[in-house]
Amino acid sequence: NKQPAATATATATTPSSDEQSLASPILGQNEYVTVIVLGASGDLAKKKTYPALYSLAKHAFLPASTHILGYARSNLSTQDFTSRIQPGLKDSDPQRIAAFVSKLHYTHGSYDQPQDYANLDKAITQLENTHALPGQSKNRVFYMALPPSVFIPVANMLHAHCRAHNGAWTRVIVEKPFGKDLESSRELGRALAANWHEHELYRIDHYLGKEMVKNLISLRFANMFFGAVWDRHAIANVQITFKEMIGTEGRGGYFDEFGIVRDVMQNHLLQILTLVAMDRPVTLLADDVRNEKVKVLRCMRPIKTQDMVLGQYGPSEDGSKPGYLDDKTVPAGSKTPTYAAAVMFIDNDRWSGVPFILRCGKALNEAKTEVRIQFRDVPGGHMFPSTLSRNELVIRVQPKEAVYLKLMNKEPGLGYKQHIAELDMTYHERYEGVRIPDAYEALLLDVLRGDQANFVRDDELDAAWSLFTPALHEIDAGKIDPLVYPYGSRGPNGLIKFMAQYGVERD
Ligand code: NDP
Ligand code: BG6
């Protein structure tokens, strides 16, 4: 039952015409790939990696002959392993699930013993010999869904024992966190670079796989009118906001070591900022895009704690939800922030003087991620004696993806008063019934296609850490007492004043 690699399985759904027009083929006819998930017994693999691979298969984006090999220390049979994974695969077609499950394999071993990696190499080779067509190159994707403590030894062992043979390519997917500060990130970077070329490394920031984050490039550079007003002359401020309703529930141990600034701001929000602020890349090729992003980061000043508001959630006002410090996995008296607002500036021609306000927090009153671009005031004068509201362009990343522009409009009727109205492109109305893929699905497809544009490059990471490390060290040293806000509230008091200080008209 051998088929050419690029052919879809018989049971997969047909991709839309737009999806079919992907810039490059997924794999060439002469290519075969095995995806190896390290840490396959873990939470990320179960919640994200396997469901994303399944969704690719379901929508005919996983080359038919691809096989997926899970690896972890837990001693499980392939059958036990697949019965763990299967409940996470959502589909009403049992045949399609069965076809995918038949491609799943599992083998166990340590993360530090050479012999175990030699065995892993044998297991991969066996799959290749069984499923690749004669003459196909046998490529390998390693997905490190592992705790960061083992990234370096695993990357070294994979290089020593498990690289693809005979000129086929090997790609390594690395999950965050990429270090805890500039120094530890550089240490990880050096260790990876000792054995792997940058073009082989795919550092995931899953926000780069989100539909509306990817759309920023189209909105900005495929529309004449946005391009014309995208600078300090027209824009008063840019707000990038991430709000979650849940607290750290169960992840307090991990979270307390990192805090919200590392968990969300330094990566997800900063990535969005660079896409909002960068100049037009020459092409959409990975290095053209990433060169522009790095240029933005290098024009920014390191953040100071004086330019931040830090908060930590306490119990909800009605006492039904526990505070951060009530979580048993959180050390007593921890000052780790669960909320952060920060202002950053980009010292270049386009953005000089424009505040970029980043806000992120857990246990808040709503869940949303959005970019809000607030334009400058229109002079009212004698023409419009009543106050005009500022134009705003909002890109809602989640939930309910949307792009809308708030503008002043004449109130319909006999009068001449202006009021705010919206040009609204809410996705579920404009693109009714169109599926928006999960970020991990989009990113895994990019890895198979060898497109690194939505992955974080080493120098980009370095520049990002440089901006946050001094403030993070101050926070880590316990020098700042976070402001306590109730679980389920809008965040710490003082936020409105903080925003107003940077000319934000309203929160
Ligand atoms: P887990 O804690 O579930 O670990 C994954 C697997 O690694 C485990 O099943 C276990 O497998 C092995 N493992 C756990 N602890 C150790 C250890 N101390 N030494 C060696 N192996 C260990 O992690 P997640 O799946 O939650 O996360 C994996 C990576 O993805 C991390 O880097 C995380 O930061 C990142 N990530 C996770 C997200 C999530 O939602 N979970 C979201 C975004 C990023 P076994 O014992 O069988 O070998
Ligand atoms: C992760 C953070 O990177 O992103 C989590 O570690 C956060 O704390 C999550 O909840 C948010 O991702 P999403 O896709 O649910 O918005």
C-alpha cells in the first residue's frame, strides 16, 4: 500500500482552494518523513501535538506515507499509548481516526543514554524501511515536547545518534521556554548551535501560528490605505492585550518560576508587536521577515520596572475563587506577577514617541487577545465643536477573530451629529463556515514545508531577552511588590492612570 509521499489519504477531507494554493508543496514526490515526538507521554503532546497532526491528516495536509513515532521514558505499548492519544482526536468519522491511529507508533527510553538513542534510531530506520518508497529521501522531524531541563542533552543525543541519513533533512522543533533570561537563553542557543544549523531549528511561539497574527502581514502590506497611515504621524498609541479568565490552576509550580512577563509578554506579545511595527519585508521568505522583526527589536529600549504595572491575583471578591498564593504549588509569599502592563518605545523614524502598551494577565474578567491601534485626534475646531472619538483599528486574535475599524459617522437622520460606528469584519460572519486551523497545526505544516518565517530566529530571541532581562532580574530579586487584584476583576488599580499617562484615551 505504498503511495507517493505527497498524496493524501483516501479518507481525508479536500482542502479549500485557498489552502491548495500554499506557496510551496508540503513534500516533494521523492521525500518521505517520520515525525518523532519526544515527551510523547506528556500534556503538550496529548493536548496539542497529536491533535494538530491529526487535523493535518484529516484535511489532507499530512503526506500519506508519514509515520509518527512517540518517544518517552514511560514504558507503554503502542496500543496503550494510542488509547491515551485517541480521545483527543475529534472527528465523527471513525474510519479516518483508525487510519491515523495506524500511523502512530511508540517506543520508550531515557533522555540521556546513548544506547537508548541508538535504539530510537533503529526504530525510525525500521519505519523508514517499511514505509518509504524506493528512492525517497528519508527525512526526520523531531518535536521536543519536553521540559526545558532536558532540551540540551536530548538535542545533543539526537545529533549524535538520530540524524537523518544519506543527505535527507532533519528538523528539530523546540518548545518554549527558551531560557529564563539573556544568559540562559544564550547558553541554550550555544548548546543547540554546537550541533544544529539554524535552518534546522524551529523555535515555537505558538502565537505566530494564530490566524489573526499571521493576518497582520496581509492587512498591513496588501492594503494601500493602512500602509499610508502606519506611523507616528497618524498613530497615537498601540495596545496589545492578552487576558485570560483562568488562574494558574495546577501549573503554579511552573508558573512561579517564570511569571507572566516571561510566560506571555516577552514572547507572544513581543512577537505581535514586531509584526505590527516592522517595515515591509522584501519577500515573505523566512529571513526577509525575520530580518525586519529583528530590526524593530534592536531599535527598542530595554524596559524599566518604572514603566510597568505588576499585579498578582488574590481571591475573587465573592471568595469562590482562590488567590494565586492559595495554590499549594506556589511558594508562600511569592511575589511573582500574574499581571503585567508595560510601555515600550521604538526609536526609529516610523515610531519615535509612539507608546506600545503591552498588557497580559491571568484570572481576569474576560478572555481575549487583541491589537488596538489608536489613531491621533482629528482637529475638531469650528467644524465639529463636539468631541470626536479617535479612530481605532482593532485586530481581535481571539476569541471570535475579527478586524474592525472604529470611525466617526453622521448619525442617520435629519441631524448632523457624529457618532462612533464600526466597519466590522467579524470572521464567523464574513467567512461563514470556514475552518480556522489551530496554531499548532499551522506551525507543524510550516515545519513539514521547511518554512521558518513563523518561528523565532536565534538573533530575534537574543534581542527579545535583552529588552526584558534587566527588569526581570529586578522582579526576580523580589524588589517589586505586585499590586493585588481580585480574581475575575479587570486587573490591578492604577491601570487606568498608567494608560492615561501614555495618552490612551480610554481603557
Ligand atoms: P510535561 O511535564 O507533560 O512533560 C512531557 C514529558 O516529558 C512527560 O510526559 C515525561 O515523559 C517527560 N518528563 C517530565 N518531566 C521530566 C523530567 N524532569 N526529566 C525528563 N523527562 C521528563 O510537559 P508538557 O507536555 O506540559 O510541556 C512540554 C514542553 O512544551 C515544555 O517545554 C513546555 O514549556 C512546553 N509547553 C507546554 C504547554 C502545555 O500546554 N502543556 C504549552 C506551551 C508550551 P516520561 O516520563 O514518560 O519520559
Ligand atoms: C502559553 C502560556 O504559552 O500560552 C500559558 O504558557 C497561556 O500560560 C497560553 O495560557 C495561552 O495560549 P492560548 O493559545 O490559549 O491563547
